[in-house]
Amino acid sequence: MTVVATALALVGVLTGTAIPAAPGPAAPRSATTGPVARAAVADVRPLSAAADPAAVVRDWNVVAARTIDEGLGPTRPSGQTALWHGLVAVAVYNAVTGIERNRYVPYRWRESAPRGASAQAAAVAAAHRVLTECFPASRARLDTAYAESLAGLPDGHAKRQGAAFGERAAGHLLALRRHEGGLPRPDGRPVPPGGTTEQPPGIWRPTPPRNEAFIDQWLSTTHPMLLTSPAQFRPAGPPSLTSARYARDLAEIAAMGARTGSRRTPNQTETATFFGGNLVAQFQSAFRDHSVRHRLDLVETARLFAAGNAVAADTVIATWDAKRHYAFWRPITAIREADRDGNPRTRGVRDWQPLLDTPPHPEYIAGHATVAGAVTQALLTVLGSPHLDLNLPAPGGGTARHYTSAAHLNQDMTDARVWAGVHFRSSDITGCLTGARIGRWTTARYFRPSDAAVSQTRPPAGPEAVCGVHSGK
């Protein structure tokens, strides 16, 4: 089976092939969102490249996802995935908008392609160039996929010019990143805090079961794509260990996030595991599905992927900045060592275990919640609607969930990370608000319509509304 065909088989949503929802019980009810709709991906038949030009963007999103997964190795508990998707998606966006002129403003680029150049070929070439440069070990498979994609397009001058322009678009983006410090690779050396269990109360240290050092510390100092610096939206610190709020957070997660003997309902456990995997991968599938069901054209699809992924990439950088800056301990450590926190309201449990294994990086702020807040806020702007229409797939091929409200998705995310036992509620709420502010700021400045007259006349909902919290909560 060819590379692209294999990707199609692995991810059936690629060009709209229906993947029916698995049979199951009635929709669960969460404490904050009410009924959660069960969802299937769009029941749309695959179309030819001529009938569905946007398919090349979805195709290469799948190729990118597979390449990134293989390049990073087995399940990596880090937001690093978002950076690579952001680079690929923005290169494709620049390639497409440089050909389909006068619709959206390219990302930090002003060049235009020759008249008649194929935007599909440009999208393929841009994605291929970024992936082969960032993941050279996958070049053979990527070259095969590239040849197959171009073979599906009409031969001639338009294809040749489009492919050449896509190469230029990707080359410009990669040169820009190199000039601004690039994407440094992890060097394997621990960056404090990390690598030791001897830390004062409140300070992060490696957690069971693997006791790994702080993963991918270099993310905290990587130059963002859209923000001015990693610390631009750094939030205030976590609640004081001696505060009543911290005591409430700890008591809640000790009771609701425990692996055994918790107060969770079966539906709450399902929500915790639903949001316990790779959120960036879940969003890729949701973007593909949305593009198919709403029949977005090539430019609109490229814009959707670029905005969602670039915002996610910068949000991961900002999140890692906060994690490294505050170095707050994880619930598993806090609960086991509550007798050391100086708070008379807290009670420790020496052998406490979370429902899900704790990722190897500090607690504050919560990565899943921050990225979800950023992406949902960005989507409201890019899609020009106060409502979402996202089908998020379940990890492991379970039943998808359909979300029409950003607040509902983010409330579920906040609950999920508490019920999983890996994040305090304050960290999730602050993370979501921080992410939403990043999403609002970035989409006000990037990926905008070329004509100011067709820009959004009504500003999207603010961070509090997107996160489902009251101001000051």
C-alpha cells in the first residue's frame, strides 16, 4: 500500500470517508455542560482532486501527523507536536494565499506566484519541504507521498509553477525560523527544576511511575511564531500553598482524581480518559472533519489549519514558559506531602495515585486546558461564528464527541484534567483564560482577510465566555 493510501486507511476522515460512531449507551452528562452529543465524522464521499481541491491540505495534514509521530517516537507527553504542525500548516497557508490572491494576508510574506500557478501543487510542495527538512529520516516516505500527490494533478506549466512556488513559501518560512533562533533540539540535560526529588514544598520534582526529568525544557525559550515572546501572556502564579483556594483544589483532586476509591461517576471517568491523550492530534482530526462537512475551499481549509496550529504552537511555548518559571508541583506530590505544605486545611495520603499517569513536566499552567482555550478562541474568529461545530475523536478509536460551544468543550477539559488527577482546577482555569487571550490576540493580527471591509464586524466572545468562567474566578 502506498504512503498516502496507508495514511488514508489509518485516518478515515481524511477526505470525508464516513466512520460511524460506535454503538454505546446514552450520551453522558457532565456536571458543567449537560448532555454531550455523540458524533460521527462527516458522511461525505471522497472526491477527486478536481472536485475537492482542499483535499490536498487534509492529505498532507495526515502525512504530517504520521511523520511527526514517527519522528518523536512512542507517545510523547509533550506539546512539541504542535510546533511541527504549526510550521507545516503555515507554510501551506503562505503557498496557497500567495496564489489565490486578495483573500487572506499571508504570514510575514509578500510574494505572489505567477498567474495560473496551481495552488494544490503549491500546498503539496510546501508541506513536503517543511517535513523533509525537519524530519530527514522520513525523506523516502515523504518523497513517495509527494510524487503520488503531484501525479494526481494535471501535468503542465501550472503544476510546475505551483510546486516551485510552494518550495519558495516553505523555504522562506524555514529561513525566517532559522534567523529567529529556529527550533532548538532538546540536548538531554536537565534544566532546573528537575532531576531530583529533594525540593522544597510546592516545587516540582519528577513523579511516579517513571520519575522522568522535565521533558522538552527548550520549548520554554523557543521563539514564538506569532507572539512577541514566550512570556508575553505569562499569568500570575498559582495559589499560595497556605491559601484556602489551594486547600480546596487539593481536596477536590484528592477525592475526584484518585485511581481507586474516588467519587467519580462512570461518565466523569470517561470524560477524564477522553481528554487524556494527544489533544493536538484530536484537533487535527476535528479540523479535517470540519473542512469536509462545511465544504471549505482550498484557501479556507489552509487558513483553518494554519490559524489553529500556529496558535496551538505558540500556546505550547507560552505554557512551557509558565511551567518552567513557576515550577509548581504536581498533585501526586502535593497530596502525598501535604504535611509539608504549611496549610492546616490540607490532608495528605501517602500512597495516593492519580487516575492517569502524570506527565513529566511541572503542573502550572495546564497544557491541555491552555491549548484548548487558545484553539477554540481562534476558531471562533477564523470561522466567523459564535459557535463551534467540532467532532473530536476519542483516543483509541472510541466514540467521538460533538461540541457546538467553546465553553462546553473547555469546561469538560477543565473537569477532565481534575478527574484524571493530573491538574488542580485553578491551573486549568488560569490555563484556559491564558490560552483564550493568546488566541484572541494572535487572530486579531494574523490570518486576517485581505480586505478590511470583510473583517469580522463583531468581535468574538471574550476569554471568560470561551472558558465558561466568570471574570475574576
